[in-house]
Amino acid sequence: MPDIVIAFFALGLCAGLVKSDLKLPSPTYDTLAILLMLVLGLKGGMALHGHVTGAIVVELLVVAALGVALPLLCYPVLRRLVRLDRPNALSIAAHYGSVSAGTFAVALALAEHDGLAVSPQTTLYLVMLELPAIVVMLWLHHRRQGGASSSHGGMAIWREALTSRGVVLLGGGVLIGALYGPQGMAPIAPVMLGGFKAMLAIFLLEMGLCTARVCRPLPLQHWRLMVFAAVAPFVLAWAGIAVATVLGLPPGTTLVLAALTASASYIAAPAAIRAAIPQADIGLAMLAALGITFPVNVLLGLPLYRHWLGV
């Protein structure tokens, strides 16, 4: 049987497809998204407490380099094979170079459920992969527009990326968890950490409903993009597996990194791209990232990645 949280995503997807009146209030979804990112940061920070080494710093820099490479690999495919115009190719490359916090949470929960070894710095992968992809694509867009040549343009890109909700919550959570450690976190651990799976289950219920809304009706005129969104996870996952193998990461961390590189952002990237590349159609990015890649990863990808890794 798959992990229990996957069943909640399937429930939301089925409810949406049959046009049920089930829905979560918007404030509930926003609250869950905030809590999940904060708790993920806290868990990673607590694991890092007293264990920061030079080897970990090198590892994170390698993961960040992967975050630069992924959108640069996706962009020419989106331009030449999917046949998107430049703004939409840049937009979707940024989404696929960036990562999904929801997919990360599911993969981490699955690894912990199966008792797989997970490195303490694994949560930091979320930030190290999310930031470079968005910054690289925005820089490329501004350069083509003649705006990134000034230091003001470059600073605006970095400010936009570094002050996004996800980065602030994840980075802040890691810092708090690393400073206070398990003992300092003890007063709030039962509520914040003990309720992680319950929060994730309700979040995935809403993700299932959102996926159904994005895919109804299915825009067949964008069949090339839909094929890309369905196939890309199984190709991009190997980038994560290759890097994890080179770094000698434990099985649980390898599974999480494979799931991350196979995923696409539907929270941080849309907000950044909508403001920076107004010519891009965010609806196309959401169709690909949330409508196709997210369910493919959660329902099909994770079991397959485990099979590939032999865990």
C-alpha cells in the first residue's frame, strides 16, 4: 500500500474530477502551505544542530549547481521540441528547474516511513534548488530585455528571489531549528512536528482538487507541453540520482533528491515569474507543473524511483 498521505491526494483528485462541491477555504490552504514550509525548515535545522561541516557546505554547493543546470537543460527542449515562444519557455524552464515543496514533503515522509537513512541537510536542498533556477531564468530574461546589465536589475532579481515566502520560511525554519536544536524545540515539537503528516494529508487533499481544476477541460492543443510534463520527471530524476551517487548520499536522501529534480514548482516560481515575465502564460506553467508533473511524481514517480534505487 502507498503511504497514507497519497490516498488523500487521490481523494481530492477524484472529488475534483467528478465535480464535487468539496473545497478548502483559501485561508486554510495558505495556512497549511506556510506551516508545511516552516516545519520542513525546522526539521532540517534540528537535524543540523551541532553537525555543520565543510563537507556539508560542498555538498550544498553541488546541489545548487544542479539547480542552475536543470533550467538551462530544459529551456532548449521547450523552445525547439515543445515549440514555445521565448517568454513561456523561460517561464516553464524556471518552474522545472525550481522544485515542489509538496513533492519534497511527500518524498521525505515516504523515506521516513520506510526507515531509509536521510541526511540532516536534506531540507536545505529545497532552498538550494529553488533559488538558482528562478534567478538564472529571470537573469536570462532581463539580459535579453537589456535590463540585467545594470546592478539595479541584478539586485532586483536577487531581492525578489531571496524574499519570497518559501525561502523566508524554509531558511528561517532551518536557522531556528539549528540554533535551538531538539531540546530548545521541545515545547512546540508535539504540535509543530507531531502534526506534520496530518497537515501534509490535508494539503495534498487540496492539491488533488487543484489538479482536477487545472486539467478540466484538458487543453489538447498544448499536447506537446503535456507530453513534456509527463515524460520530464522520469528523465530529470536521473540527474538527482547521478549527483547523489557521486556525492555518496544515503538511500533516503537520494530518493528525496531524485523526487526534487523530477518535480516542478507551483508555489514559488509562479509568483516570481508572474511579476518578472508578464508576457508568460502562468496557466501553461500550472497545467504542466501542477496538472501533470505533480500527480505523475506522487502517484507513479516515487514508487518507480524507489525501484530504480533498490530500496
